[in-house]
Amino acid sequence: MSALKTQIPTQSARMLKTRVLAADATITITAEGRLSGAGIIRLMAELAEGLELCCGVVVLDVTACQCEGNAVVSVIHEAIVQAAPARCSVRVVTADVDVAIALDRAEIARTMRS
């Protein structure tokens, strides 16, 4: 089985840096730094694009990102609206308990890292 893997460095908005990794039916978007202001808009656009392109799972890794749970939930909801109708699902990876709680309340799939 062959897999196409690409790592694309994407734009950074002030304090937020993102990376995109595409392999098989998964797109992983990794956010690092502080999620605020222009970074929220940039991450939302990248997530919406991932949702439009992917036919499997889009993983949003915010483990190395300083963010509030409600901000992550808002980014995901807005990206889903922008990308509708999407053919894939979203899963968030986080190490922050507050982010995990917000995702659970919004019924967004997540994985907790320690």
C-alpha cells in the first residue's frame, strides 16, 4: 500500500504557526503558538480547506497551541459552515483539560494527550 505524504508549511499569523500533513484519507493540521486575532481567521480558513479536500478525517492538533476551548470550538464550527457540505469528520488533539471539556460540550471528537 502506498501513501502520499506531504508536509506543507503554511502562513503564520503573528504568533500562530500551522503545518499541514496529508496522508491517505487524513489531513493533519498542527497549530503552534497563541490562537488569537488573525491566527483564528487563518486557522479557520486552513481547517475549512482541509474539510473541503479530505474524504476521511481532518485532525486538528492544538497540543502546542495556547488557546481557549471556546475559541477552538468556534473555529471548528465556522470552518464546517464554510466547507459545507464536507465529506469528512474532524478530530481534535489536545493536552489542555479546558479545551477537552469545551469540545465534549460541543460534541466534537477529541483525543487527550498527556
